[in-house]
Amino acid sequence: MLYCQHDDYNIPKNFISDEELIAIPRKEYENLLRVKDKKDLDLEIVEALDDVKMGRVIGPFSSLSTGLKALKMAK
């Protein structure tokens, strides 16, 4: 597992391989591990999951800086 507390991250390509990587705050990750049912999720997480299901997402990105630029332009 990779833990970082900096603004910039370098993630080795072999760490990601062919899988997708999602970065969320550790507290949210730990809450997700405890969830047994969708009704237990926070409303914001339910909305985010619906956004993913409906295709209202952007990415993946080749780097953090590319992702941040795309997020700034999407506002």
C-alpha cells in the first residue's frame, strides 16, 4: 500500500499495472471498508457512484498534473 502526505505523487507504473488507480482520503477509504450496504454510504458517495454509473466522469490521466488541469477546466 502506498501512503503519501505530499502535493505531488510519483507512482511506479508496475504498481498500477493494468488496473485503475483511485486516490481518496484515507478516512473515506476506511469508511468504505466498513460499509455493508449502499444505504449506509454518505449521500455524496452515493451521488459519486451514480455519476460513475452514468458516465459523468473524466480521466484516466497520465499524470497528477494532467488530472489537476482537467479538473480546473471542468469547473
